[in-house]
Amino acid sequence: MVISARRKRAVMPPMGDPESWVFSWSCATEAAVCASFTRGICRALPPAYNRCAVSDYSGGIMNNKDIKPYSAKQEQFGTWLINRIGRWQIRVYEWSGGRLWKKFLGAPVAILTTVGRKSGLERKVPLLYLMHGDSVVMTASKGGMSTLPVWYLNVKATPEVAIQIGKQKNRYRMREANAQEEAELWPKLEAMYPDYQEYRQRTADIRHIPVLIFDPMQ
């Protein structure tokens, strides 16, 4: 991300206030990520990210004929970008006790800690979440890509996880939502983060996007 010296001087908070600096940086980074994702991943499919495109709704999914699956190169770039920015988001989130970079495009973010199914090592990933009573709901959407995210495979192998929301970190056990639960949860998830509608349509002929419910462990 390139920021001109003039722009840096305009937005740089006092050096004695590192939290304000990180907040400004995290907000600027989120904007840059969205712009990069749109330019890099969707350059070959501009209508797919055209919010003015005529769409209709059926079965809870946005039906826009211009939305197509990503190409292999688009997914390669998208995976690289998500992983790189995700590592920074985890650092900022944990450093600030969940006060900074706690949202993405208005949707709340939590840090999910899993056990690698092959390595046995601790793995962390920032994910959008929805509270459902005392349970936490997440989706294995991977931005509408054709493959399941690695963290989902880890959770399937070891359902016991830790989730940090703000500065609170608790233990949960994962279960996959059944059809009735999915029908109840998808409208709430899409209201929280409307791009889920696009993700579901983009993967409609490729794979099912699992909805995961993390119940608190006693």
C-alpha cells in the first residue's frame, strides 16, 4: 500500500498516541483491502461488483446473472491477500484487546483459534461472526471462492476451539447448522454482511457454504 508523504502528514496522529495511530492505519488498511480486492480479483468481471446492476431476490440469494465463479488466478490472488491482511489484523486486534480492527465493512470480527489438522499447531484467523444467544455463528464462505477455507477443515478435525471477541477469549465447540437452522440464520447473516448474498450465488453451482454454530463449553 503506497501512501503519499502529504497524505501521511494529514492523517498521522501525535506519535505519543500509538492507539490512535494504529486505529487510523487499520481503517486505511481496510479501505485499501476492499479497493485491492475489487481491482485485483474482479478486474476481469467488473459487472460482478457493480452494485448498480439490476438484481432480484429468490430464496434469499441475490440473483445477478453477471456474478460468476472466480477464475483460478483471481482465487490465488484473493487467498494471498486475505492471508496477508489477516495476519496483520490478528496482531492489531490482540494488541488492542479487540478495540481496534474489530469490524470489517460494518460487520463484527472475532479471532478464531484452531488446531492444525496436520501440524497440530495453534492456528488463528479473523472471521466475521453473528451472536445467536450464547453461541457464535460463522460461515466457511472464503469470500465466495470455490474451495473450503483451511480453518474449516481444522475445525472439522478438532471441533474444540477458542474465540476471542473483544478482550474476552472463551472455549467453544463447533457443530454445523442443520437445514432448519441455516434457513433461520442466513437472513440474519446477510443483514449483517450483505456480500454473503453474492458469495452464495457465486458458489451456488460449485459448493455449499457451511454455517457453523459454536456453542460455549462448560
